[in-house]
Amino acid sequence: MYISAGAPEESSTPSQPVQLMQKGCRFAPHVVVMQTGQPVQMVNDDSTAHNIHPLATNNREWNKAEPPGTSPLSESFARPEFISSNATFIMMHAYFAVLKTSHYAVTGDNGAFSLNNLPPGKYTITAWHETLGTQTQEVTVTGTETVPVNFVFKR
């Protein structure tokens, strides 16, 4: 979930990298959320070499090998985009969710999420799912109240 319209202007891009682990021949987390320009650090914790290949369309596409025991790779993306990424093993698949805003949340196992510290205003909240697409809802925040938002994705 993220604020796709109406979000306050960002003062700066975070310099703290987000991390994508390669462990047990899997990427973790499955979805890496980051801001445009924010570094992502890819760490190979396996005893085998892997490659990371984001299939970007609005950003530069790259494909980098990461042998075991090497320093983490670091990259960033200049433009917002949801990017599918593959690796050597077909089971290794992840997404880079590159956003213009810091106002985002990853749902918990129960589907709940929270977008805190939004100033009063009108916002568009977008929910993204890797196979079921996107949905949006308009909300108005008038103070510090909780505004209920409910997305229902159907197969």
C-alpha cells in the first residue's frame, strides 16, 4: 500500500539502504520496497553464486553475478516502477517496488496495514499485488483519526 497521489513532498531520499538477502536459494523479502534513488544492498548468504536480474522497463536493466563470500552489491533506481527480478534458479524471484514516496506499508500476514503521520488532506491509496494487479481508494484525513480502508482482491 502506498500514497500514489496527494503525498507530502519528500525532503530527501533515504541514504540507508534496503536489503535483499539471498539465502537458501530464495530472495528475502519477496517484495523490497524503496524510494527512487535509495540504495538497495543485495547480500548473498548462500554457498553458491547467484545473479540478480531486475527486468526494469522505466529504469536501467542490469544483470549482476554475486559469488559466495563477496561484498554486497549495491544499486538504485531513478524512477518509480514495480520491477520483477529473476535469478539463476527459477525459484528465486523477487520484486523491487520503487516509489516516489516514503508513505507506504507492507501488509502483515493478516492483510492489515497502517500509514501513519499523514497531515490532513486528500489522498489516493494504491494497493499492489504481484498477480492480482492494483486497486485504489480515495481517502480524506481531517486530523489524527483512523480512516478505514479495505481492499479486496479476487482471483
